[in-house]
Amino acid sequence: MKYLVLLVGDGELKPWPDHTPQEQAEVMTRFEAFSAACRARDGVEILAGEALAGPEHATTLRTRGGTTTLTEGPYAEAIEAMGGFYLVEAPDLDVLLELLRVLPPYDIQLSPVVDPY
């Protein structure tokens, strides 16, 4: 099954710009460990993953009544911003939850991907 893993907010981490270079390297080591743990686990594959620019760089496209509007900024005002994502194929949610414990302590939202076929 595929899951979208959204890294939302900083969880227990301070904001990225406030990290020292050494702290940033330590956080990146956790991401590398997550990738390695996924590669080592049968039936698990990271299909995609990226860090995202801050909400001030977002663009929102809305269509209402056939009219499309484009606005600068995130979909909704929020204190927390989406920092990145992974698209992961895993045998089940329990396996994915176990692997996600390797990541830095972000707040994480998980959504199963719906197979339309």
C-alpha cells in the first residue's frame, strides 16, 4: 500500500533556520537513516520525497462556480507549515509507523493513497 507522509510543523524541533550547521547535519543524518532503514526493509520503497519551501512561497489555485482564482500563500493560514513529504510503499501502516520513528521528531500526517482501479 502507498502512503503519503507529510512532515508538518517542526514537532519537537526548533525551526530549521535556527539550527546551527552541526544541528542541521545531525537532522540530515536522521533522514539518511530513514532512507537506509526503508531500503533494508522488504516490501518498503520510498517512491518520492522532497523538502518544501516555506508557506510564503506557496501558491493556491481555487475553482468556485467555474471561476479560477490564484492567490499567493498557503491553502489555509496555519501556525505550522508543511516542511516536506515522502511517498512510501509499505506492506501496512504498522511497518511504516515503525520506520518513521527513525526520522527527526516532526509532527507527521499519514494518508493512504487510494488506488482508483
